[in-house]
Amino acid sequence: MKLDDDDSSLSMALQQESDNKAKMKPVIFVDEIRKVYDSGAVKVEALRGVSFQIEKGEFVAIIGPSGSGKSTLMHILGCLDVPTSGRFELAGEDVSRMNEEELAAVRNRRIGFVFQQFNLLPSLNAWKNVELPLIYAGVDATRRKAMAIAALSRVGLGDRISHRPGELSGGQQQRVAIARALVTNPALILADEPSGNLDSKAATDVLGLFKELHQSGRTIVLITHDREVAAQAERTIAIRDGLIGTSLEEGGSR
Amino acid sequence: MNFLETLKTGVSSILTHRLRSILTILGVMIGITAVTLTVGLGQGAQGQVASEISSLGTNLLTVTPGSTTSAAGIRGGFGSASTLTLSDANALSNPIVAPDIQAVAATNTRSGTLVAGNNNWTTSVVGTFPTWLGVRGRSITQGRFLSASDIANQSNVVVLGSVTAAELFGGRDPVGQSVNIDGVPMTVIGILNTVGSSSSASATSSLDDQAVVPFTTLADEIVGGPNRDSLSSILIEARSASSLSAAYQEADAELLALHGITLAADADFSIQSQQSVLSTATSVDKTLTILLGGVAAISLLVGGIGVMNIMLVSVTERIREIGLRKALGATPRVIRRQFLIEASILGLVGGLIGVALGIAGAVILPHFISNPIKLSIPAMAGALVVAVGIGVGFGVYPAGRAANLPPIDALRSE
Ligand SMILES: Nc1ncnc2c1ncn2[C@@H]1O[C@H](COP(=O)(O)OP(=O)(O)OP(=O)(O)O)[C@@H](O)[C@H]1O
Ligand SMILES: [Mg+2]
């Protein structure tokens, strides 16, 4: 299969296809999601019944204090973890019923995930880290490299493509992680504190990038501590102690 | 994701984790080299024993005269006359009577003193026929062996073992020289091949120290008297190893009939095969094989445990990588395949280096130690399979398990 740099990518087509199947279904639909971490002696209830939905093309910020369950929720939305109970539908499809192949395809093509801890492979340099999802998408080597370098340039790291993660600053590593999430042109971008390690200038740039992606039709969900960042989103979901709280303030642009 | 990409990912992963890869290769390599050499040493020793046994004459039966003190004590028993005679030997060499017997050599062996110039030497003097050479599986290195006309003419000729020749003539060429045996002058016509080796002096040295003369010459000129035609043994060569027992039956039946004996227990002769020698040798072989096999198994086990450890550790420290690859869209199948390729490459590289070292060792080592090394293909192949199997098993199984976890669980592992 092929992926294009422009907006009419196959991942979009895939998204479209499943959208057609499930007309008007929200991109994300969660109902009474619970997540319990059971490490023998202690049970931590990280999510205690969370329900909401996100429509196609929305730009949503999730805010909440540390330890409130934001990352836990985000991992479930990214199909990287499974809820203990509750229902999660991705564009109308019940994720709990997907098999490993389908899940891999969703993670690879429909979702771009930016990890809070970056999760770069230390033995690979920047562009090789960024090209990883393209390998699993079946893109050929020359196109992979070009696309990886383009994605790195987009986050302002065009001059650091051959550096390994250990040779990059925290903020630079974060931008490599963002480039990796963008490289497949996914329709849904989930970003766990993508500006957490950035100075205000770089944070503004990254936020601008997300806004740009949003304008071109992508659905963006990002976690932030920063109310100013949250204010840039269309909508804010507040989370506290594993429960959806009252949104303290609605997004600024609405 | 196609196979070539997986292969590339595997190879680049091997190259980036150089130390780990080298350790894995070393583990496999040591195991296989050790197995190749220990099994090779064992088989080399077995080969040596087998060739020494065959130097005693393969397919050989020896008929010796028995005691005459049974219930039928009246038979035989005149002085020291043997119960075996030349006519017994002639009967056995008849292919109609004994179809499984290839050749027969009657012998009369006695101790004699050989004198050549100032040297004298006491050894066994064998009076026999031209068939003796083939039956005993010997050959001539110089000159010739006894011929039919030597028998017919009672020629005064002798064929010497190499040790005997050396004792009597030192470095000189013995062929054509004359030697006195118990006072009878003889001409040396040939020298027997050397079969003894330093490692088994007692078993085979007598084969290199003897004097072989025409049966008729020995009977007339050295023995004489009423015992001149009595035999000390009849050597029988069976057609093949598989017809050895048939040849035994035929010889036994024919001799019993010739001697007019109805009860096998009353037999006035006995027939021995090389069985006793063989069975001793076989049991030594078995012990050796078990011992060396044990050593080989232990070295393979040690190498295997080494490979297993490295594989387990390397997969454990790569569970985060597995989680990440899965989060980015790798299916469990692709991940398993990547680890399978990595483990197979490491195993095969280590295995092939191990085999190469084993072969090199088998070529070089015999120059420094006296033992021959015989390479065993099945042992090498077996070791290769075991080592690669262990590497693949302990590399792929935990990777496959990690690949079935939700990506976050794998990413969180320490
Ligand atoms: N693997 C785990 N095992 C046990 N408890 C966990 C695990 N992961 C998270 N938790 C707990 O679940 C709760 C929610 O964690 P989570 O990572 O979702 O918080 P967060 O909102 O992302 O916090 P932060 O803003 O600091 O990143 C915390 O109390 C945390 O201790
Ligand atoms: Mg978090």
C-alpha cells in the first residue's frame, strides 16, 4: 500500500470508508470506561466510569491534575491498552471485537500517537525512528526516508535527522515523537502532553502545527496541563480522579 | 510488511547490538566446536580399534585341536599328535562341503631359533600354504609369498615378519639372504606388511614377528617323525562377515563327521571366531562412545544454556521495543518473524563458525596429539540443530509472548 504526503492519503480513504459504513458515528465513543490496575496487593482505579464522544474533525483538549487518569484514557483511545470494562467504539467499530491484525492496522494507519515519554528506540537515529510506522505500512525504503525527513522538517528538526535520541535534547526528542505520529498522515492524532518539554516558542510552533492539521480535517485530541494550550482547543474535557469533571471553561474558539 | 523488510530489520538489529550478537554466536560456536571435536576423537579412536581388529583377519575362524581326554579318550592321544590333520583342512576347502568357506589355511606352528650371521632370534615358525596370506588378510611389502611350487618342491624358503627381519638383518635388505632355522638353511624370499602399532603392542606385535615357511618343508625338514602332518590350527576365511556363522556350522559339522563324533560335546577340536576380540573391542568402543558422547552433550548443554541466557536477557530488555513496534502498527506475527530471523541468523552464523572451527581442529590437532579425529556429519548436524533450536526457541518464544501483550503493558516492562 501507499501513503501520500498530501491530505488525500490512503489513511484518510480508510477513514472515509469506515465513516461511510457508520454514517454520522462519532470518531470516538466511550461509555462507562473503567480501568483498574491490579498489581496484587494494591488496586488502583485509574478510570472510574468515563463517558464522552468526539466527532470527526474536532480539536479536543483533555486537562486534569497529575495522576487523574489522562494517560490511561489516552492509551485506551489509541488502542494501546484495553479497558477493564465499558465500551469503546472507534468510528462506530467496537474495538474490543477487533483482532490483532485489525488493531495493528488501526494503530498504523488511522491513529498517530504522541507518547508522554516519547518512546523512541535509542539505537535508531531520528529519521529511522520516524520511518518505523511506514515500514509496517509497507512503504518502500526510498519513499520512507523522504517522508520521514519531510515530517522531521515539519517539526523543525530538518537539521537533526541523523542524531540518535541520546544526542537530542528533551524537546527535540519530543518533536521526533510528534514527527513519527504525523508521518503516516493519520486522521486521528492523540497527543499526550506534546508540548510538555518545550519552551513557549517551540510549544507555540507545535500547537500551530496541530491547528494546521485540524484545519485540514483531522481530529485532534491532546492532553495538557497548560490552560493556555487548552484554550486553543475547541472543547475541553476535564478529568479528575478518574471521572469526567465539569469543564471549567469551554474552549476559546467556539 | 514483506519478508525482505523483516530480514533487513533483523540484520540491522543484529548489527546495532553487536556485543549481544557476538556473545550469542560464541555460545553456539563453542558448543558445536566441542561436540565436533569430542565426537570426532571418539570416532577416530573407534576407527583405529576397528582397523586393528581387521588386521587380525576379518571373517576369520580358527580351528584348534582339542583335548582327547573325554569319554572317547581312545581317539587321538598318541603322544602329542594333533587331532587335526591335513585331510581335515583339505575337506573344509571343498566348496561343495562348505560353500560359505572362502579359503582354508592349515598351519603348523612351533617355536624355532633363527640364525643369520651373528644374530640369532627365537620366534614362531609357521608352516603353511599360499592361502595363508589372504586368510590372514596380510600382504607382502618386499619380494613374494610362498607359491604352490614351494609347497610341492619343499623349497627351503622363508617369509619373515618385519620385526623378525629387523632383528636378524638390521638395516640390510633381507630378501635373498639366507637364514638357518633350527639348523636348516633357508632363503628369505619376502617380508610381510607391518600391522602392529605402538598403541597396541601386545595385541599385534606377534603378527610382525614370525617366520612363514612351506608346510611341507617344515613337516619334512624341521618336524619330521609321526607328527609331521599334524596341525596346530586350521584357519578358515568365511565369504563375508554375514556368512561367518554359516561357515562355522559347516566346518563344525564336517569335522564332527570326519572324526566320527556324534555328540557336539565330545568334539576333539574347537572353533573360535574373532568374536571374543570383537566383543571386547565393541565394549571398549561403547564405553568410549558413551564417555565422549557425555562430554559432547555437556558441552552442548553448556553452550545451549549460554545461548538461552543471552536470548532470554536480550528479549527481556527488548520487550519495550516490542511494545513500541506494536504500537506503531506491527502485528504479533511480524514481530515473531523478526525475532525468528534474528535468532536464526545468530544461530546459523555461530553454528557454521563452530563447524568450521571443528573441521580446522580435526585437521590441525592430529599434528600435535597422536589420536586421529574422524569428523561425524550426523554429530555436527545434530549439534547445529540443537544449538540453533535452543537459540530460536528461547529467542522467539518470549518475544512472541511479549508480542501478544497490549502494547502499553510491553512498553511499561522494565
Ligand atoms: N501500570 C500501572 N500500574 C498501576 N497503577 C498505574 C499504572 N499506570 C498508572 N497507574 C495509576 O493510575 C493513575 C492514573 O495514571 P495516569 O498515568 O493515567 O495519570 P496522568 O493523568 O496521565 O498523570 P500525569 O499528568 O502525571 O501524566 C495514577 O494514580 C497512577 O499511579
Ligand atoms: Mg500522563
